Amino acid sequence: MDTYSRIRRNRFVVKASAILVVIFAIGGGVAGMRSAVESTVLPAVAIAVALALPAAFALLSLGRRPSLLLAAVLAAAVIGVTIPESLPVWLIAGGAWILAIRGRPRPVPEPRWVRFGRPLLAVTVIVPLIFLFGHADPACTVTTGDGRVEQVGPAVRDLESGWQWGLSRSSVSVTSFASSTGEETTEVEECSSDQVMPWEALASLAASGLIIALAFRWPAPAGLGEPPRPEAASSRPDEP
């Protein structure tokens, strides 16, 4: 296989696996919206964008940022460990991107700081997920008038979560009743639910946007002393 054919194959592999991740991210956003107590579009968009960040890295690597593809692999590993239920998708995508990296016809020039900056960029993909899911699992706490605190299982209050992490929303109800001694007691019940609040979705979207902006600032080989390409080859696709 000549160099041009190898580059075309690598680009196809990167694009196809990135599309797979985007489809999965959209499905994750829809599933998250359907599992919420009150379905809204904003949390679904935030979830989809957060899950699609590794795919964004991979697609940006095709625009003269080939060293960014390894960051996509590392980001896929971070999300796969964070959300084990989605690990098969990240194994497929990460494996495809690794094959594209190994199939490059020549090494990619990069500054020394990229070796440290790339893992840091990959780890940042967990920040939008923390805004969305970084809460305790659904549970209810009942505080009686005499100061006793009791935990009530979420299933008793018909609260369920489809995620490994709980999602945040608090509701408080106060109930007065006559006890067996004839005294009136007040119970305060606080429950967490499985809904992403609007401010959490906006914070997650802002974090995802900042991460993508950092990826756009990733250095290209053209600014790192890479020799100019011949004019005859200018119409050929860039190396992933």
C-alpha cells in the first residue's frame, strides 16, 4: 500500500469511529433525558456533547493536528473508566484510533510539552461529566421533630437512577401527624432525584466548549518546523 492510500485509509478509520462515538453520545443524551423526572432538551444536549469530546479530538486531528489523535485515545479511556457501562464503545473507537496512529507513514513532529499536555487535555473530559453526574445516588432522609435522622431507600419513594452517579434535585416535604403518645410531631423529608438541573447542564456545556477551544489551539506540524509539502501533493488529504 502506497503512502497516499495509507493516509486515506487512516482518515476513513478515524472518521468512521468518530461517527460511532457521536451516535453513541446522542443515544446517551436521549437516554439520560428519558430517565429524568422532567424531560428537558438542555441536559440531553449537555450529556451528548460531553460524551462526544473524544470524537471531537479525533476529527480535529484530521485538520493538520495529527498528534491530537492520541489525546482522543486517552480521552476515550478516561470516559470508559468513568462510565464502565459504555466501555465497549470506547474500546472499539480507541482501538481504531490506535490503528490509525500505528499506520502513519512517518512520525509526527511535536513540542516536548505535548507529552504532558496531551494527558492533561484528555483528563479534562471528565469535568463536564462531573457537573452532570457528580452527586450521591437518589435517597431520602427523614428528620423527625425530636432530632432523629433516618435514611429511606429511594425505591420506597419510587426514585430510580439509570446512571452509576446520581443526578441532583432536592425536594422537601413537611408532614404533621399524631404519634401513639398523642403528641403532634413534624417530619422533614429531603429526597434527591435523577434529574440534571439547568445550571448543571449549562456548566457542563461551558466546560465542554472550553475543552474544544483548547483542542482548536493544539499545535499543527506546520508551525513546528515540518518541511513544506510539494505543490503536487497539496491536493491530497492531510495525514491523521
